[in-house]
Amino acid sequence: MADVQLLLTDDANRRALASLVEKRHTAITATEFRDADLYLVDDASLSRYRDALEAHKRDLHPVFCPVVLIRRRETTMTVELSDPDPDERPLLVNEVLTAPVDGQTMFRRVSNLLVRRHQTTSLREANERLERFADILRHELRNPLNILDGYLVRAREQNDPAAFDRCQRAVDRMMRLLEESELVIDGGSLDVDAEAVDLAAECENCWRAIPAADAQLRIETTRSVVVDRDRLSQLLENLFRNAVEHGGDDVTVTVGDVDGGFYVEDDGTGISADEREAVFDEGYSTATNGSGLGLAVVDTVADVHGADVRVTAAEAGGARFEITGFDGA
């Protein structure tokens, strides 16, 4: 439901319109200007709220902020309904209704305006997300590219196998960053090729890809889950890497069962309660070598399977991620 503020002068009219609006939306009847999804204003109060509405529209731009004017038949007020240059000045009034208001007409026009608002909000969020990813990739690719550049020179000059190995690791890291970015960006449209997967065996396979010789994996699950095997590998590898990045090379990681799923926990420093929601955001990382994409990948993989991820504290004091809702779990 949308929040609709009723900026009407007459108290009785405001109450009557509120009872109509609340059949489908949330009506805000306060007389002071509030943040809302749509505004209903009458011809008597438009001048009072004009400055606030115009400022609000400018602040929200390019998100569409719809305003509906309710005009009495006898009023001589005229309003502009053709869009000016939107980058210069958003249109103040987007629809006009004649009093007394017909409910069906109002809801039809309000619905169209709210669809447009939702579209512009989604577009802005998508653009902001792409900008965040561009910033992450610009920052995170710079270091492996510099490593690759330096060690290629050394490898060429000295034919040093170790230098070639460093180059390969740099390339692997860049490929992983690109794959993670693609996974999170395309999350809503990912295909899932589900099959029954032995969780313990998959954990062992994924652990081999984690560069921490002194870290230990403890497997305490006998569960099978119905998932896309490749996506599950991405989820597990990112949880394992997250544990090593934050818990150190000698961290112990445990995988076990919970009701309806499994958990991955470590004996590292843990995640404070006020950070537990933010850790799944793209770009959020407290590790010096973390991209901020790893846990966003975990969240995306769980989401495309209809599963949930919850982070809490492990008994040993580290971080514990509980993944529930996979079929077969």
C-alpha cells in the first residue's frame, strides 16, 4: 500500500476523503507536510503547500512524486499539465480531479501515477546499484592488475615459475570479482538447475579452493540439499573465504545442521549485532582485502533458491551463518 497525504483545507472533506483512500492505501491526514508516495491537494490549500511540494519534487528527482489537485467546479484556477523540461523544473500538478470526487476515477488515476512512481524508483535504485558496482570493480581490480603487470615483467625477464603463479592468482581473483558482480547484478533472473547435492562432499570440494593452509574445516553434517550445485559452491566458498578474511589463516570453520537447513560458523572475531544486517550489502567489508561482494553473493544464491540467510554469533565467539529453506534440507 502507498502512503497518500491529504493536504485539504476543510477538516470534514479531509476525513471523508481519508475514509475513501484507506480502502486501498494509507491515508496521512496531518496538516504539516510529510514524506509520502502521493499527495492529494485541493485548490484552496495549493498555495499554502506549493513551496513544500516543489522543493520535495526537486529533492526526489528523478523519482516521480505525483500530486493530484482536487478542484471545485466553480474555481477559476488553471494548472500546467504538460511536462516542462524535467531536469529544469518538475511539473507541480500531475492530475486534476473535479469535486465531488468519484472513487473509481480517483483510484484509477492514482494507480497509474503510483505505477510511474514505482518505475522511476526502481530505475534510480538500479542506477545507484550499478554505480556502486562500478566503484567496487574500479577499486578492487586495480590491485590484481598492478600485481599482474609487475609479475609479467619479472616472468618475461627471468622466466620465473613463481612469478607466473602470482600472475595466475591475480587473474583468478579478477575473474572471481567479475563472476560475483554478474551473479549479484543478475540475481533476480538467474536460472536454477537443481539437483540433490551431498553437502559434506561439496564442502570438502569448496574448501580446497580456500588459500589458508593452517585453517581447518570441521564437517558435522550428513544432509543433502536440492540446489544448483554451482550456486551452492559459490555460496560455500564465499562463506569460507569470509571466515578466513576475518578470522585469520588459523581459523576453524564448522558446517553443521539446523532445523530446515545448515550453518557455517567460525571461531574468529565475529560480527557485532549492529553490523549483521549491513554485511549483506554490496560493497560492505571490514577486511583489508575484502571486495564487499562475498556475502552479497551468499544472500543472492539463497534468495534465488527461496532460502534465507541469518547471521548470528557462534558459540566460540565467531560468526555463524544459518541458511534455511533449501528443498530437501
